[in-house]
Amino acid sequence: MATTITEKQNGGSAGSAEEIEVFNPATGKLVTTLPACSPEQVVEMVARARRAQVAWHELGFEGRGKILRRAQKWLLDNSDRVLDTVVSETGKTREDVAVAELGYMCAAFGFWAKKAPKYLAEEKLRSSSPFLIGRKLMVRYEPVGVAGIIGPWNYPLSNSVGDAIPALAAGNSVIVKPSSVTPLSSLLMEEGLRECGIPDGVFQVLVGRGPIGLTLIDEVDFVMFTGSTETGKTVMERAAKTLTPVSLELGGKDPLIVLADANLERAANSAVYWSMQNAGQTCISVERVYVEEPVYDQFVSLVTDRVRSLRQGVPGGFGSVEVGSFINPPQADIVEAHVEDAVKKGARVTTGGKRLEADGAFFQPTVLTGVDHSMECMTEETFGPTLPVMKVADVEEAITLANDSPYGLQASVYTRDLEKGEAVARRLHAGTVTVNDTVANYSALEVPMGGWKTSGVGVRHGADGIRKYAKRQTILLTRFALNKELYQFPYAAFRSELLVKFVKLLYGRGDRS
Ligand code: NDP
């Protein structure tokens, strides 16, 4: 008898610990069942990855880049299969997959293949220390070895395999543990990379429920994790036992600020798109809006009209619906609780507000007004298709409220005065702030993206987005030198006094008033 999605949500009477059932959340139908890896298998996978890594590293940037560029082409040649697979296990619209998964992955394969040699190039440096005259200094990068990537269900390609690409480009083997809710997209990429000629063991996918991630953390040399702040803490704690470095991309509660002089049409369109795209399940989606009082009513009317017109349902071909289902059905409970809590405390639902009765897991695209920071919808990550809009007296109140959060992933500001926009951006406590745009930075793979506060540790993208997968080594070369340095044994008072005089001479000059 087929397992139903309700059984799965309840922990599953069907489905043993050894198997993973993958459902289409939009229809509630079982897509497939996969065997889950045991801890012993994880240890074997890492050993295989370690053996394969040596030759992969020796291929050099060019050899690895060739395979990564082939993967880019493979994605394009197999785009329908990729779209079908992601849609089948997420219930997302085809457009959401095309833009943020297929588009991102194609860009990332090309970007890291091209930029890895530059970001990981050896650097020659000069020291300002007079004690090092005549020395050559250089910094070089060695791959960490085996990188473990633990991904969430919201972007099964971009947030799992996407993070594997810089790790591979840097010369590492990678093991991706996708969310057990959405393992099929990663498995498809494993097949694709194999077809592109990636050597055996260099890229592997570990299918299993959350806790198997702990075994992976014990075995690998670096952990990249994307997911909730709570699980992120568990990951960091576990990694501390082996002093394994981690990079964590965690939750967010991203604010969008609308100033009175903003282009309201653009601000409203951005707020609606970036709160409802991917059914609101994006770590950097708009989770709360602050609008200056003079334009509040107009803004509310604009976003309400737009949200009301969104079509929601089981995604079909391109153009069928704007909003799909929840990817992980239990998420509906969190979203419903946040809306109910807000309404109980006096908020108004201008459109939506209810869970849909359907086989899949759907919550109506919802706009909430009259909200404040006593409500969960303004302080906790909702991760669903909701848009709470709060009236503020002025920009100062907007900044104070935007910063009143344990999270600090991203933020956006809308104003026609760019100087003012930049000044506001500099005062917001977030890893990235966009002015008259939202999330646009994510396409700029050249710039770091990461959270402040409980939104994360480390970054993806930019030079640090690949250097984190490498060990740094400093080499100092001394060609000509005395037989003995002045400061070495045996200590003699006159030499020590001379040294102190020298230090005073060096560092004692200059105006420090
Ligand atoms: P988690 O953070 O628990 O899951 C992320 C990844 O971690 C998954 O692969 C998961 O596996 C794995 N995992 C779970 N437990 C452990 C563990 N003990 N050790 C190692 N790995 C583990 O996300 P949830 O699915 O629980 O979602 C909870 C909330 O997190 C959501 O409501 C949402 O608010 C937020 N979230 C944020 C995301 C973001 O991009 N910032 C993405 C997803 C969720 P498995 O799925 O198999 O359990």
C-alpha cells in the first residue's frame, strides 16, 4: 500500500529508518523510495572520496574546469529533466526552478571554473618588518581534502550541489547530503557529473535523514551547511569535537524598508515577488516590510491587489501558476501559527490567510497589516507565502525595527534618494543590503553572501566562497642571512638593549596626539 503524505508528516508508519520516501508535496503522491545510507556506508564514502581526491587535485584548474564546464552544458542539454525532477520533489513552479536553480547552477559551473585559478592563485607578499629583510614570503592554497555539504529542501540544487561547485573547483572531493525531503535533484546531478567525466568518488550523494549528517561531520575536513539556525548550532557543536571548520548559511527574517519618496510600484512588485516566489521558502525572501506613514495605505493597496491576483496550485508547465506548494508540508503548521498569532493580537488579513484543503500542502498568499513586534510573523522566520506590512513614523523607526532581530541575513531599502538609501544601508545589521532591489546580489557570484548574528558563519560566493574550501599555507624563503640572528641565544645585555633601542627608533616616531 502506498504511503500517504500525512503518514510521512506524522513520522511515517510506513517507511522504515532504512528507507527514504520522496513525495510530490503538491499532489501528495509518492514519487519514489530510496535506501538510506548507514553510518558505516558514510565512513566508506569518505574513504573513497579521500582516495579519489589526490588525482582530482593533480588534474589542476584546467582539467577540473573542463569537467565543470561540461556539467554546465549537461544542465542545458538536460534542462527539461532537471526542471521535472526538481518540480516533482518540491511542488515549486517551473519558473522558480528555471531561474533560481537551473539558471544559478549554469552560472555557478561557469563562474567557478573560470575564477578558481584567480581566487586560489599563489600570492607573493612583502613584509614591512625590518627583521625580515631579504626573505621571500608567499601564501598558497591547498584543498581541504573532503568537503561535506549538508543542504536544505528549499533549493535542492542551488543550496546543495551549488555549494559543491567551488569545493570541486578548488580540488576537493565532495559528499553532498541533501535534505531527505528532496534527494532526487542531487542524485540527478551525480548522474550528470558522472556523464561529464568526473572521476569515481570525487562527487557522491549521501541519502539519509538528518542525523546521518553527524557521521558525515565526524569524517570530513570541512562542512558547509545551509538550513535552520537550530540545526546549524548542532552542526557547529559536532564539528567542534574534531575542530572541523564550518560555514553556515542559516535562517533570516529579512526586512524591506519603503521610504516615502520610493518608486512605490517597484517597491510593491519587489515585496510581492520576493515574499511569494518559491512560496516564500527562501532564506533571503522578504519576511517583513516597514513603510513610512505617508505612503503606507497606498503601498498596502498595491501589494494586496497584486497578491490577490496570484494563481496558486499544482504547478504544471511554464505560466500555469505563480505560487506552488510547501516543499516540506509540516512548514504549513508554522505559517498557519504565525498568521493566527498575528490575527489574535490584532493584525488584519487583507488577502489570503488560510491553509488550502487539498492533497498537497498549500497556504494562500497572504498580506497582513496592523502588525508589530509582539507578533511571531515579525520576529520569527515564517518561511511561507506571507507578507506582513508595518507602518512606521519615519526612517529612524524603520532602521530600529529592522535591526530588532536575532537574524541579519539581508535587507532592502526603497527610496529615490540614493545617498539616503546608502546611508540607511550602512546602518542596517545585515550581511547584504540592496537599495531599490531585493536579492539581486545573489546573481553576483563575485560578492560574498553571508549572514550576521544568528544568520550564519562564513560566506558563499566571492573569493572567500572558494578559499574556505582550502587550507592556507605560508612559505618563507631565506636566501642570504647571518649565521645567527641578533635576538638568538645566548642573551647578552648590550645586544638586548640595542634591540630595544632599535624597536623604539622604529615604532617611536610619528604624531599620536
Ligand atoms: P534543518 O535545518 O533541520 O535541515 C537542513 C539540513 O540539515 C537537512 O539536510 C537536514 O536533513 C539536515 N539535518 C537535520 N538534522 C540534522 C542533524 N542533527 N545533524 C546534521 N544535519 C541535520 O531544516 P528543517 O527542514 O528542519 O527546517 C526548519 C526550519 O529551518 C524551517 O522552518 C525554516 O524556517 C528554516 N530553513 C531555512 C533554510 C535556509 O535556507 N536558511 C532552509 C530550510 C529551512 P533532513 O532534511 O533529512 O532532516
